Amino acid sequence: MLRSALNRLIGMAIVMFLVVTIVFVIVRVTPGDPAAVMLGPDATAEDIASLRERLGLNAPIPVQFLTYFGGILRGDFGQSIFLNIPVTHALWLRAEPTFFLTVFALAIAAAVALPVGVLSAYWRGSAFDQAATMLAMFAASIPSFWLGLIFMQIFAVQLGWFDTSGYGGPGASFAERMHHLVLPAVTLGLISSALITRFTRAAMLDVLNDDYVRTARSKGMSEWRVVVRHAFKNALIPILTVIGLTAALLISGAIVTETVFGLPGVGSLIVSAVLRRDYPVIQGALLVVAGLYVLVNFVIDMLYLLVDPRVRY
Amino acid sequence: MTLDADTILSVRDLRTWFKGRHSIAKAVDGVTFDLKRGKTLAVVGESGSGKSVTSLSIMGLLARPGAIESGQILFRDRQERVHDLARFSQKQFRALRGREIAMIFQEPMTSLNPLYTVGDQIGEMIALHEPISPSEARKRALEMLRHVEIPDAAGRLDDYPHQMSGGMRQRVMIAMALACSPSLLIADEPTTALDVTIQAQILDLLRRLQDQFGMSILFITHNLGVVAEIAHDVVVMYAGRVVEQAPVMELFARQTHPYTRGLLACTPDAERDLGSEGERQALYSIPGSVPPITDLPPGCAFEPRCGYAVPACRNALPPLVKAGENSISRCIRSHEI
Ligand SMILES: Nc1ncnc2c1ncn2[C@@H]1O[C@H](COP(=O)(O)OP(=O)(O)OP(=O)(O)O)[C@@H](O)[C@H]1O
Ligand SMILES: [Mg+2]
């Protein structure tokens, strides 16, 4: 168990090294002078030269890479060109709404999708199953910004239960901030639940026909116990994979949702950085997102080990 | 509902059908047999003859659209009360399964849950039916592993199924099935998936456990060699119907249905099948094939393949009649065979 965890950690380190390399290379191969691109068409030659100097673009490429890589190892992602603060600081300021948004959305998605998927499979062909299938297809096909706008219209504008956008004022309490996250999290969660529902249903249909489920029934236990303890736990192995995938998708889904709901999160930071060509911020955000991807995968792998004894040996 | 005092299970004219949109698969369509207390009744028949559907009907484990259409399944529990399982609700079955009737299956490789240790799975069976602490359940599970003669039982208690061989897993299944001392054990081809030496060991073990625990066994198989090893009585099934029931010695001495006769001729026999030069002769096989159960002829289902057939066989389904000292047969010419 420890050995496989260690193996996976080494794998993670390799993946992250590749990501850093790719991010570095992408910026260098962008056509044109990055400094000129960043500063736009109105920049003077002196401005460009001083930015090149500041970004260290005059040094040989391997030296640049070592400098960049060394910085990342020390937690130095460079300096934001527009905000004039370290990239790590800029990311950190925007981390809270994004973090809670994705966590809540994932929790909502799982809380909706797992029971609905399990019951759909158990009552396959029933009215419940058909309704759930239709709703899941619907949820998968509507864009999140549209659902967000509809929720906003109903729950914020007409019912007045929530503010239409933002994250509360500068001095807002934690409860107030979380209150602002309800609509975005529900929007993102419901849309993400579609994929998990479909997978849960398929995985349950598979295992419900397995021999050990019949064995469990022959022991004289309740259907609830058969389904949850014997069938669902086996179905969980493929379901975990898709939850991991969803978590990864949520990170990009959060960007759109944050923009719709005017949340000052990492997503809107990335959007504005792209608009302003703030390359150090884009690079830093890419690394953080990739790092989260890898971390989520690692957590899923560890959960596999916990659930399935066959992987453990 | 009357049942002889020494009969534990009596299936009477059971019909279990799978009703589709356009056709009805009569998987079991007239199964009748009696199982005596403490004895082993073998159910034999080709693949698709309805053996598994019969046993699942008894356990109440039929999957939709399978349902009991008519007939009785009389079962005598440990308090000597007689129940008709054909009319049982799932709730009633839950109290019965595992405690009064337990079952082992053909596929030892897939019949245990891969995510729990064998100790957990045996202990779960006991905890389901008796108020017992986890440590007590574990102790009882270990005891059961010893009963089924698993070497180093204490060391195997925390093994997962994938760490065991097929024969060991089938022993675990048996340990689990017998953990609550059920009065009836249904074994659906428990040795078919195992190789011959392991098969013999498992049969031997079942026989000894029967002496020890005193349970009755409904033993499903398509192998007449296995029948000779373990059974006291035999039921022969063809296309969802019982065609013959007889004590095992009587059956091997004299068959009262042409199908049983054909089955026996198909069974390899070391001495008989070796020719004078010690070469194996071509094995006899019954010509023709089983009619589709969705479209059975009105008369005897075996008639198209039968060497004894006469026109009368085609008119109506022959009833089960007394054909020998203790045997019954569904053949109108049983006395001439
Ligand atoms: N769910 C189902 N729907 C329709 N028909 C079914 C279903 N389950 C079983 N049957 C039919 O019932 C018949 C009897 O099947 P059963 O499994 O009882 O045979 P068996 O005697 O146990 O054969 P085997 O030796 O292969 O195990 C088969 O023809 C099968 O097609
Ligand atoms: Mg079968």
C-alpha cells in the first residue's frame, strides 16, 4: 500500500515537471516577442527592451529555464505585470471563492447523482429511471451560464433570496460570503451531476447482475444492504474515476460560473489576465490548475487502494 | 398443505415462466419432486432444462420477468411448520434465506464479494440471523472454516477471495452456507467449474458435512457420475419438466424414461466405453436437440428425439405415473423400456 502510494507520488512529480516544461515552452514559442505582445502595439522600443530585461528574456534559453524552474521550486511564480504583486499573492487573494465553489459544487453533484443513479439502475425502466435519464440529458446539454442566469432571475431577482452577483462587500463575514456561493455552486453542481448520474447508473447495472449480489440476497439480508454494501461498493470503483474527471472539469467550469456570478475567484483572475496578456499570471494559474488536476487524480488513486483490495497487493 | 413427516421439501407441479412481450418462455413447466429429511436429491438435466430456475424459484430469487405461474413449494422449517414458498413475499423469504435454506452456486470465482474478506462474509451471514458481537461472529467464522477443512484456517480468515483458489473459495461458500445450520442446502452445480480432483474433494466434504450437520441437500448437476457419488434420489428434467424420479440405485439399474436412458448412454464410463483393444469408443449422443421452451409441442417434449415414440405421445402431455418400485415416470410406455 505504501509502496504504491510512493510510486504514484513519483509519477505526480514527473507529470508536474513536464507541465512546468510545457508551460515554459509555450510562452517561448508564441510567435513574436513576448514582451512586445504583452505591451501591445503602442509600446515604444525602450519599454519593450526594459520589459525583456525584467522578464530575463535576454539570457540563453536553458538559463531562462533553470531560473524559472528554480523560482517555482522556491514558490516564486514571478511578478504580475499589471497588478504589480507576486503571482502567488494574486492567486492566493482569489483562491477562497474558487476553492469553496468547486468543493460545494462537487458535493452537490455527488449528493444528487449517486442516489439518483443507484435508484435508476435498481428501478431500471421505471418512470423514475426515465425521468432521471431525461433530466440528466437536459442538464448535460444546457450551458452553465444559461442555467446560472435562469437561477439568478428566479432566486435572486424575483424571490430575492440571494444577491445577483459578487462576493459581498470588502468586510463581508464568512457566512455572507458563503451565501453568495449558493447559486453558483448549485448551478455548477447540477450540471456536473449529469455525467456522474449516467456513470453511476451504468456501473450499478453492471454489478447488480454479478454473482456475489445474488449470493448476498441468498444470505437473507435487506435489499438496502444488498444494494449499498454489496453492489454499490463494487460500483464505486468506476464511479470514483468519473468523480475525479468531474472534479477536473469543475475547475474549468468554475471559470465560466465565476464570470457569470461576478465572483472574484481564480477563474475571473485568469479571464482578466488573458485579456491583459499578463503572462506570468496565466503561467502561474496554469500550473496551479494542472497541479490540482494531478492532486485530484492522486486522491482518486488513493481511494481506489482503500476500496479495492485487489489493487492493494 | 400436507407433507409426509420425513419430507422437508415438496415441489408440486411448479410452473415458472418468463413472460415476454411476444412469447412465454416456460423455463419450468411441471416440476414435481420430494426431498427427504437429511437426504440428497440430485436434479439432473441438460443445459437449459430449468434446473437453476427451479432452485431460484425455491429461494425466491427469480429475476424479472420470471415469476411462479402455478404450483406449490412446500417446505418444512425447523419448528416443523409447513410453508408454501410459492406464495411467500420477499419479506418472508428474508427470514428464511440463509437461516433455513442456504445456497451455493456454480461459479466459486465470482460468487464471493471481492471487496470483503472471507471472514467478514461468513461472519455477516451469522450476524444477519443471530444477535452476535463482531468478535463472536469472527470466532464462529473461523470455526466454519475449520469445518470445511481449509488448511491454516486462522491464517486465511482475513484473506480476500482473490487470494484463494477456486476449490478454496467453494469451501468458503459452503462454510458460509452452513454457518447458520440451515435444514436445506441447495447446491447449483457446485463442482462443475472445478477440476476433477478438487471436484471429488468437495463432494466428499459435502457428504461428511451432511452427516455432521444433518441438512438435506438439493444437488443440481448435469453429470450422472456426480449423481452416483452423492445422491440418494434423482430427479431427471427435460425442457422444464420432470420426466423421472427414482432412488439412485433403482435409476442406474433400470431407467423408466427413454430420456434418462439416453443420458446414461452419454455418460463416459471407464470400463464400458473402452473397446477390446483398450481404445475409447465414440460416445453415444442423443440425436436431435431440445425444443425451444417458448414453443413446446402439446405432447411429450422428448417425442421428436425418442426411439420409443408412438403417435399417442404427440396428443397430450403424459402425466407422471408410478413406473417402478419407488420411481415415477412421465412416459406412457415406461413399462416397456
Ligand atoms: N431471465 C430470463 N428470461 C428468459 N428466459 C430465461 C431467463 N432465465 C432463464 N431463462 C430460460 O430458462 C431456461 C432454463 O434455464 P436454467 O438456467 O434453469 O437452465 P439450467 O438447467 O440451469 O441449465 P445449465 O445447466 O446451463 O445451468 C433456459 O432456456 C433459459 O433460456
Ligand atoms: Mg444452471
